[in-house]
Amino acid sequence: MAGGMNKRGSYGSMADRVARSHEPAPDPPRATPEPLPLKHCWVTTTAGRHPGLLLEWRNVAGAWEGRVVHPVPDPDGWVLLEEWLPAGLLDPT
């Protein structure tokens, strides 16, 4: 045979091809989920009114709450706080 090829070609024997046909297909690549968009907001608490980032909403017993990250005053300056707050404490920018 020319070129060193046998009648099986480069595909291997029939047994090899049958065995490969029963191998599970590789998992398709997973799409990275898009993060939810962040929204700027104003957060009003006992510490005053400060800018915040609204991360997501949830409904608890018929009342909406927003998960926000916002600064609060600290004796040493500011700290960031992440918390769920009632929608009434959040205003759009």
C-alpha cells in the first residue's frame, strides 16, 4: 500500500471505532452568566443619606427589599456595609 496506509486508514480498526462511538461526548463549554447590572442609588438610614450600589431585589412577604452596598461613618472614617434594606429607604440617583 502506498504511503504506509492500510485499508483501515487513520480511523483505526472497526472495534476501535465502535468503542469511540460509545464514549460520552465532552461537555460543551459553559457560558459565563452575565452579572446582574449594578444600579446607583441613595440609601437613607439613621446614619444619613449616602450613595450606594443596588445589587439585587427580593420580595419578602409582599414587601420589596434591595441588597445594597453603601458607606457608613465609622470612628476611623468610613466602612462599607452590605445589607438588605426596605425599598422605602432606597431612592434612584
